[in-house]
Amino acid sequence: MTQKKFVAVLGAIAVVSLVLAACAPPPTPQTIIQTQVVTVKETQVITEQITATPVPSFTTPHPILGDLRNRQAIEYCTNRDEVINSVYPFVEDKSILHMDSFIPSDHWAHASGLTQYPFDLEKGKALLEEAGWKAEEGVPYRHNANGEELVLKFTTTAAQFRQTWAAVFESNMSKCGVRILRFHTPGSWWFGSTSGLRRRDFELGAFAWVGQADPGGRDLYACNQIPTPENGWQGQNYMGWCNEKASNAIIAANNTLNRDERIKQYAIVQQEFTKDVPSIPMFNRLQAEVATSKLKNFKSDPTDYYTRNASTWEMEGSDTVVIGLTQEPATLFSLVESAAVERVVAYLIQDPPVFTETYDFQANLFKSLPTVDNGGATNDTVEVKEGDIVYNTAGEPVPLKADVEITDADGNTMKYSGGTVKMKQLTATYEYVDGLKWSDGEPFKQADNELGYAVDCDHDTGAVTYTLCDALAKDGVKFDGMKVTVKYVPGFQYPLYYTGLPFGAYPSHQKLADGRNLKDVPHKDWSTLPEIAECPLGTGPYVLKCADWVKGQSITLTTNPNYFRGEAKVKKIVVQFVADTQTAVAQLLQGQVDVLGSETLGAGQEVETVLNAQKEGKPVNVVFFASPTWEHIDMNLFVK
């Protein structure tokens, strides 16, 4: 999985995971035979069937983790700086990686005033004492009145990264008298569909989530998303955390498109989450990027690619910038490829219509982002009837018929049983900026958007996702010059609806080297066209000629004289392919490479190498920032 970047087409993938999973019907009551003696006028023995209701699984509180005091104690006993130092010893300010909620601290939905648990051994020990876990001199671990040791199983993957920080966590707990038994399992078991997390087979369980521009979270924190045998293991609330206030708030946050209301509801969830401590957000993983100090206006961001503002770069004493990549793009056809190395290069050729910046969005090729608040979008209440295409709660456009589960206009989940039902229907209008031209000088026009719709929403093209295209209503796309209006099927309530069209645009005028017109080529064949996969026309700041991609060696791009923001100051960008990160760093320090992004630099020993070089006065600037990926420890609050 790519750790960062939330371009609109990738954001579409997330919508499927946000829908509320349906609960399976309860199991059939177990029938047993039991003999009873019944006294009547004449004594006789009869046998009758008695139906016994089974005790639901995971309803018995965990003897340790079921007590809030113990969970809070574990928080206080956790030394995050020490844990972070074990994997990122070169980061001086560890606080940039601290997590205090399930939402990153620089996210628009992160709440202030949350319950905090700073490292405090004495507070942790006091809470354990209060909960009945006593410490005895000369005995390393605490025991309760029954003589039972305070011991917890800690399960995670066998990755060296997790083994390293888990060992420090184990040491932290031992200082409070808590014994940790670590189990480092194969990822195939830990993340398997019928084992590990999915079956809640753990006490303390460590893994990572990736923060998104849309926080989502209903699958993770709603009461009806707790997986059990009785509901077919539906949901990802592996902790078994059911806080009605938080559950109602997380559902409300995902049932509205109003950002202010969403912020309010997410604040409630975070407040309850930090009070109850069903999970410990440990730390963000680190991302690092480095550039020569001669390069000005180089900007890193956890949620977008560093080439997004390449048109503003300035290079002292040179008109060329060299980017080092350890992986060569497989193609530059963004519809079918989403790898970071593809995006880094593609951003230079084709400006994305919308940029992301620290979990939020800003218009680039559009005049503005259309929202309900600014009048660029509407979310109308419409009546639907049997046979109409609607969006069900499983995230699929389907004909409305009996027992199809939908969300009505009031946000209620229901199974359709006939008649008419009111649902919400989204419509948004996007308007492109003036003066857009393709790199060959041809003006951007309506036909380019029409071609984009025809190609990108055609399932023969092999796109990364068709989620947004498939959610469009019949005749739901209208073109009007530089304006495009899209209408989605009733029930499609995508929180990031304003972040871009479901499709891109292509140069409808382009003639190919073989004499054909691009618009006439069957869509299924587009991925094989050099003019699409290797040297596409774009509206971005740079141009790539087919001869300038030397496979296995480099890609050379030159400025686009027709760029709508004016010609870029750096006249040439060379993307150099190098064998490995160690070689890339060596070339950077020798002045042969100017930029190494996080996709190349990683977050290991090589980061420390460039950081030390910077401290020694070498002309490099190292940028640290918190990755959207964050490590956490879930607590299973119940036992089977």
C-alpha cells in the first residue's frame, strides 16, 4: 500500500470501506435434550425439549483490560519518546511523531482539549495499585489478591520495525510491573480473513492505520461494527469498544456532508476515545525528503507529492534539477497506475485538477472546489421507487427492490419494502480556469473532457478504480464549455465529493505517430500507446518527448512554453534511475542528484546519513514530517 497521497481518484477507493456493514442474522438457538422430573397425580417421568439461548461471544469483560484504570495505567507507563527513539534515533524532536487520537494532529478534524496521558510512571503505578494489582519487593511483576500475575499477550507482525519498538514497549511495561508476552506472527495470520485480528484473537494487538483526508471511522468505532461469530465477523472494531455517545457521533459524522458538523461529531468521538482508552495511538511513522540547499521553494507534504509545485522551483547557479528514483515508472498512464514514482513524474507533465495539502484540498485547474456551502454543489432530497438505481449501504449502485439496504434522506439505515422513499442526491459543477492549453499549444476544450469521460469510465481501460464513475446517475454528466456538471445516484453521499471529477481529460485533437487520431483508438488499447504511456501531452509545467525517456537510465523533461501559469524557472528536470537508496544518497552528497523524495529515501539509515551530512555543513536540506501511517495498540476489551 502506498503510504501517502490522496488524489481524488485514490480517495474514491476509500468510500467503499466507509459504508456501514450489514449485520448477519442471529444464530439459530441451540436445542438440547434435558430430562426433568415433574410431579403429578401419578408420578411419572417425561422428557421435553428445552431451548437454551447461547451466551453471545465476547461479552465477558477482559479480567485486566476490562478495567479502565488498567488501560489508563498502560497509557501512563508508555514512554513514547523512548519507543520512537528505538526506530528513529536521529529525530531530535520526537513530539512531531506523537499521536493522541486516531486522527493526526495536523488534520482538519483533529480535536483540541483531549484527555492526555503524558509519560508518568508514578501515575501508572498508582492506577494499577487502585485496581488491585500489588507490587512486592523483589518480585518483578504485580499480582492481585488471588496471586495471579499481571501479564498480557502482545501480538503483532514479525517485521523488524515492530519487533524493535515492541521490545521497548515491553520494557516500559515492566517498569510498572506489567509482564508482556510478545508474539510476532506472520502477516498472513495476523491480517488473515479467518484469523488474527479478524477473529479478535489477541489481548494487545499492534498494527498500523493510514490517515485519510476523510477520517471515516464508522467501521472502526461504531458499536454495530464489533466483529463476533454471531454477526459473521462484520466490522473492524476489533477492540469491542461500545460507547453509545461515540458510536452515535461517528455515525453522524459519516451521515453529513457539512464540514462544521463533521468536526463537531468527530470531536465527540475523540473525546470519548481518549477517556475510554480502547486503543493507544503510539506514533506516526516518519517520512523524510532531502534536496540540495541550492533548490528554492521545494515543499514536502505528507499527503501529496513534492513535484506538485515544481513550476515555482528555482535552482541557484543552474537551470537543471536532477531527481533520483530507485524505481522506474511502469507507465505514465495515471488511470491504470498509482505508484508514487509514476505520480512524481506525471505531476510534472499533467497538473492535477486538485492538490492535497495536509489532509485538505485546494483547487488547481478548477476555479474553485464546488461545495454545498458555496453553491457549487447541491444535495437534494429526491423520491425513489422500486426499480430506480440507488446506492446501497454496501457501496454499490443497484436497482431498488425488496430488502435492498439503503440510507434514507434522514440518515437512517433501512431495508426497502416498497413504495417511495426519500434519499439524498448529490450534484456538483466544476469550472476549469481560463487560459488552459495543452503543451502543443492547442486550447483545452469541452471535447477533451468528453473524451476523458468516455475513456476513464469505460471498464475496458483497466482503471485503478471505477467507484466514482459507477456512482454517476444515468445521463448524470453534462458538458458546457469549460464547465462540467456531475450528478450521482441517490444515496451516494461521498464526503469528498468536491475534490474532483470522476474522470480526467485527454487531448481530443491529438494525432498519433501511426496516423490515427487518439480519440478513435479503442479504449482498451490506450495503455499500449506511447503517446499515452510514455510521452503524454499535458497541461502541466513540463513536456516529455518520447525520445527523452531512456529506459533504465533517465527521463528528461523540458519546460512547457504554453503553461497557463507561465514558463517554469527551472528549464530542465532530469529523473535519474539509480540502483538503490544507498547509491542515491551517495550521488546526492556528490552533487550528482538534487532531490530524493520519501519514495526513494525511506526512513532508515540513509536518512541518518543525509542528516549527519547536513550537520557537517554539506549543502543539503533534510525535511522530516509525520507520515499519514500511524502505529497503535488495540486492546481487546472482552474475552471469548
